[in-house]
Amino acid sequence: MTRINLLPWREARRVQRQRQLIGILAATALLGAGIVFGVYTEIDNRIKYQQERNNYLRDEIAQLKKAAEEMKELQKVKTRLVDRLNVVQKLQAIRPGMVRMLDELARLVPQDIYVTAFKTAPNQVTLNGIARSDNIISEFMRDLRNSPTHLFGEPVLQVIETRSVNNVQARVFELIVPLKLGGGVEGDQASAGGKKT
């Protein structure tokens, strides 16, 4: 005998398909939400990582700037110390020459000249004094120019006038003598070597 299905099978199939469609849509929505959440999380993590790197780089740059400022300060201190050291070395080089110059000057001053003032400046000496006559002053200038140590240049007579000193007519003078102390230690050694021969 033939059986006839009188149930609404089309309606049941349509409901079943709707359930399958809703399930697929729900699964797709969940999958899409998961993908969006994963992408959002990844982007957020990358942003945080980049911010951490930026903060680290800022800290490193700040430390480098601080180190650069310290280096500039140290460079300034070094420059000042080098300048001071150069000045000390120049003074050390000139000092023996000044002692030799004073010794030589004391030997060359004649007995008839009385030195009233002595002033040193870079590369020159100013002598103020009193002499009996012009001849004694000119002889002193010749002796300075022809000094065996060659420490003195050509003397220049700035002032010469006649005055009464203790009821005696005397010649008051001012003499500028250039110095040749630039040789320093090497010049001293060269002149010392010259004295030995």
C-alpha cells in the first residue's frame, strides 16, 4: 500500500534551512567578531610596543643630550686648562731669560748711572735714571746693544733733560730697551753652548 505524507514537508524544510542560515550567520558573526577583536588587539599591542620604543628612544636621546652638554662643559674646562698650561709654559720658558736679563743688566749699568725706576713689559724694559753726562748714557746704550748674551735689542732714548740733583747738574733720562727672550729654554741652551766654546 502506498503511503502519502500529508505533513507540510516544505514548511519543515524551510524552517530547517532558516535554522541552518541563522547558525551560519551566527558562526560568521562570531568569527568576524573574533577576527576584529584579534586585529584590534594586535594593533593595540603594536601601538603600545611602538610607544614603549618611542619612550625608550626619548630617554636615550635625553641621556645623550645630557652627555653632550657634559662633554661641552668638559671641553670648555679642557680649553681653559690648556690655555692656563700654555701660559705657565710660556712663563717657565721666559723665567730663565728674565733672570739672565736682570743679571746682565746689573753688570752693564755703569757706576756713573743711577737707575731710579725699572719697569718690565712684554718684550721690553723701561729704565729711568740719572747720569753725569750724555756720554755715559750713550756708552750704556752701546753696551746694551753689544751685550755678549744678545738679550737686548736697540735701546731707544725717550727722554733726556738736565736737572739739578742735590745741587749738581745731572742728566735725567728714560730708556726703552727691547728684549730678545723669545728663545726660551732652547735659546738658553744655545747661549750656554755658545759660552762653553
